[in-house]
Amino acid sequence: MAKITLFTTGCPRCSVLKKKMDMKNIVYDVTNDTNVARNAGFTTAPLLFVDDTVMDFEDAVKWVNAYAN
């Protein structure tokens, strides 16, 4: 099973991604530590970390939409 972490600041896009993940019953951790995003080279939120892959909002939505329960 993949290790999935959502980096969120509570912004509207963060809420959309969280809701999509909840609807698919995806199990994930949540962090709002800004150092996580900065260390990954990003300055926006949300970010989705799936194992060693980091996705911005658009890629994360595509990943969630393709996720099979």
C-alpha cells in the first residue's frame, strides 16, 4: 500500500482535493508544515505525496480520479 500524505494550508483547492480523496476512501495523512512544501521545491498548496512522487493540485486531482478503490 502506498504512503500518501496531503500537504494542505486549508485553502479552497486543498478542501476540494481532500473531499475527492475522502469520496474515494483513500487513506492518507495530513500535514500543514510549510517546510514540507518548501523542501519539495513547491510554493503552492495543496501537494500530494504518494510514496516518492510529489504532485501539485492538477496532477493530484488526475491521480485521485484514476484511483481504483
